[in-house]
Amino acid sequence: MGWLDEQVALVTGGGSGIGEATCHHLAEGGHRVAVLDRDPESAGRVAKAVGHDGGQASPVVADVTDRAAVDAAFAEVRRTFGPIEILVTSAGVCRFAAFEDITVDDWQRTLDVNLTGTFHCCQAAIPDMTAAGWGRIVMISSSSAQRGAGRAPHYAAAKGGVVALAKSLALAYAPHGITVNNIPPSGIETPMQHEAQADGHLPPNDVMAKAIPLGHLGTPSDIAAAVTFLASDDAGFITGQTFGVNGGQVL
Ligand SMILES: NC(=O)c1ccc[n+]([C@@H]2O[C@H](COP(=O)([O-])OP(=O)(O)OC[C@H]3O[C@@H](n4cnc5c(N)ncnc54)[C@H](O)[C@@H]3O)[C@@H](O)[C@H]2O)c1
């Protein structure tokens, strides 16, 4: 797969779901992985599990909405592992509400975590990548940015911003050898999805599966495999793309 020798990858939201699987995949590819999450317990658990499987990982705790905490966390990763050349932004929150019921605080928090958090982490990582003349950024967006989400318009708007940010950074940093792509998941079995189902915001798996041409939901590993490909040398001519991994939904 054209693996690079042991680069430093930082995965936000690395403590659960898609981020967790991505930490494992990148470590299996030989990268040193910083598992960033706001939840210290889950970041520590994932880093330990990666180590148990023979990979190199270190937990780092930050809320991506807090710029000072992000800068401190990235500095800690540089001290531990070296310059960050692969960034995966998977930290996200999804809240469901009818548009007229969205409070200003909910609107702001949803944009802060999903979009502004991505902005903070990209600004923190890009200087390392420009210095190296090589970099990979993979943002986890959402299919809600492609088709809209009537019961989560703030989330869809934030993820739409992520797609536009990815395309814009792809143009801005192509001359520096940095590729920037986004993956918009849909129907991936993670704690986030299970919580939405438990709260009645999403239908059960068998109903969701009917909307997926391949007939079943995806796993975090399905997304992680695509992220790891986009982070490889083999994906060097792919940038600015919305890379669908969704069981055949044409969006
Ligand atoms: N599961 C799906 O089907 C699906 C669909 C569309 C988009 N997504 C997106 O994929 C990404 C990963 O979602 P998941 O399903 O793995 O969810 P998840 O809830 O399992 O994992 C999200 C992780 O992000 C962390 N996090 C949340 N807010 C944070 C913050 N402010 N700072 C640092 N860490 C924070 C959480 O602690 C958690 O460990 C999210 O951006 C989500 O919006 C998922």
C-alpha cells in the first residue's frame, strides 16, 4: 500500500467509534499515533489497546473547541513523537432537534465542535506539514452535509462547513504537498449512532439497512481503512475530494 515509515498521525475523537478504529489502522500501518480525545479514559484505553496490539500510540487530552488546549496538546505530541504529518479530524457531536427548537447555545456548540474544532486542529498541524513538504489531512464530515438533515440542521450545516473547508485547504496547500480530503460517513455502527437510535432519533439497524444498496450498515473499520488509504503515499494524487464510504448510497 505504499506505507511510509512511521510518520506521526494525530486522530481527534480517537477515543471512540470511527476515530478509535482509525488509530488502530494507522498504527498497523506503522505510524506513531496520538489518540486525542476530550475524554481521558477513552483516549488512554485506545492508546493502551494499540500498544497491546504491537503499535505505538500515546493518549492526549483536549477539547477541540479550546484553542489553547489544542495548541498545548499538539505541542505535547511533537515532544513525544515528532512533527505531525497526518491529521484525522473525527471528533464530533450530533444533536437532534427541530429547527425552531434549536437554542443559540446548541447551535453554537454544534458548530464549535464539528467545524471550529476542525479549524483549530488544522491550523495547529499545517505548519509541521508545510515544513515537511508533505502532509495528509482527512476530515470526517457526514452524509447529512450531502443530503441535509431535517432533524439536525445545525449538525448538517456544521458538516457542510467541514466539506467546504476541506476543499479550500486542498487548494491552498496543494503547492506544499499536502492533500486534504473528507469522508462523509452514513450508517456506521458506533456509540454515536447507537445513542441516536436509543433516543429514537434514528430507526433500528434493519430499517436503516434497507436504504443502503449493499444491504447492511458499515463498521468503524470500513471508514478507518479509507482514511488510512487517503493518508498513504498511494493516495498522493487525490485531494479536495468527498470520498464516499457508505455502502453504495449515491449522494
Ligand atoms: N457513526 C456514523 O454513522 C456517522 C455518520 C456521519 C458522521 N459521523 C461523524 O464521524 C465522526 C466520528 O463519530 P463516531 O460515530 O465515531 O462517534 P463517537 O461518539 O463514537 O466518537 C466521537 C468521539 O469524539 C470525541 N469528542 C466529542 N467532542 C469532542 C471535543 N469537543 N473534543 C475532543 N473530542 C471530542 C468523543 O469523546 C468521542 O470519543 C464524527 O465527526 C461524526 O459526526 C458519524
